Amino acid sequence: MSETMTQGESPAQENAPVETADQAPAAQPENPETGTGETQTEQQQTPPERPVEKRIGELTRLRREAEREADYLRGRLAEIERSRAAPSGDKPALPQVPQGVIEQAIGAKPDPSKFAAGEFDPGFIAQTAAWEARAEVARMGFQQRQMQEAQRQQEAQRAQTAKVSKLVEEGGRRFPDFEERVLSDATLPITPAMVDAIAESESGADVAYWLANNRDEAARIARLSPAAAAREIGRLEARIEREREAASVSKAPAPVQTVAGSNNRPAAKFDVLKASDDDLAAWLAKTRR
């Protein structure tokens, strides 16, 4: 019976496929790049990040950061401009500073053509934002110096006006026709440079009045350069001072005559404080004759 069953199973066993070494499933070859058994299809589904793509992502991040920084700096600059803007009728507006002047101080503004991505390049955006911040600092410095210079000129002008006012007042006090001959005569050849030099002179009223009475000399000085005109006014001032001193000496009283001695030689100067009563009485009687 068992033999029969064994023999009965033989056909099934004969018909069943027999696996051989050649028919065994082939092992998946390893990927030489990864060293794993991943198939090429799996690698295509999850490709690795390439260096170029990584660099692009980094540049995009830097560009966005630079844009945010630039926007912040522009906002701060706008706030500074608004805070420094002068309301009408309140104070004078700040002087404008040409960009060429600023570039001479801090260098030229970045050129987008020199960057790979042009005006969208992160490096260009960052450098432009930094340049604008430096430019604003330089602009504020220039404006401050210009305002200080304008203030200095205003103070000098006020001081000069005060000197001219003093000259006019003194001239009117010393010369009755000073206003008519000097101030009201539009044909008098006196230039602004001459006015400045006359106002600086201690004898300004005398100089102006002298020029009004010597028009040819005034016209000659008016044709000179400001520096040469100032020198001529100085010479004229010295001349007037010498003439004034000479006039004061000529009007001085004659010196007291001394008492001659017995030998007809000039006697020593009489000392009132040391003289006796008799000598003082004799001296007074002689000087009153």
C-alpha cells in the first residue's frame, strides 16, 4: 500500500518544477555611488541635493535678509528726513548736498552691472544699503558744516552792520552835512569793499567824509581790487591821523618862558612846588605882565 502511494506521488513530483542554482532569484546589485542595494528607480524618486541648488538656496536667503535690512535702513532714513524737515515759516530748510560731493567723500554708489544677479543680487543689495547709510551720515555732516558757515556769515554781517551804524552816527555828530554828502549821494564812488574797510577804520567817519570831498581819489580807489582798496583806505586813515595830530599841535598854547639868569643863559625851569613865597610872587608877577 505504501509502495502504491509512493508510486502514486511520483508523477506529481516529476511534474513539479525543480529549482536549480541557475533559476534562483538574482540578488540586486549595489549602487556604486551609495553602496546600498537601492534601485535606480528609488534614487530617481529621492534625488540628493546638488551643490548648485544648495548655493541658489543660500543666495536666496541672503538676498531676502539683505532686502529686509535695506527696507529697515530706508525706513530709518525716511524718519530722519521727516524729523529734520523744516515747517514753512519755522526755520530754514537744510541745504542740499549733491550726490557727486558725497561720492567724493565715501566712494561711488555700487553698480548693479558688476554683480551676477544685477540689482537683485544679495551682495549688491547689502552694499547699496550700507552705502546709503554712509551717504546719509556724510550728508548730515556736510549740512551741519554749511549751516555753521551760514551762521558765521550772518554773525559777521550783523557785526558789520553795527559798525556801519556807529560810523553813520559818529559822522552825523561830527559833520553837519555828512548825511547829505556821504549817505544820500548815490553818485559817490564808494564800493562795498571800501565800505567794509571804512567800517573797520577807527577814523571811518573822517575817511568817508574825506572821500566825499575828494571824488577823484574815491573813484581811483573804487577801481582797485578789494584787497588793494583796503590798503588804500588804510593809507588814507594814516594820512588823516597825521593831519589831525599836526592840527592839534598847531593849536597848542605857547610854552611858558623861563626866567633868564644873570649871565643871560636860560634859567632852569621854575618849580612852583619848591619855590619860596617870595620867589613864587615874583614869578607870578612876571608871567602876568
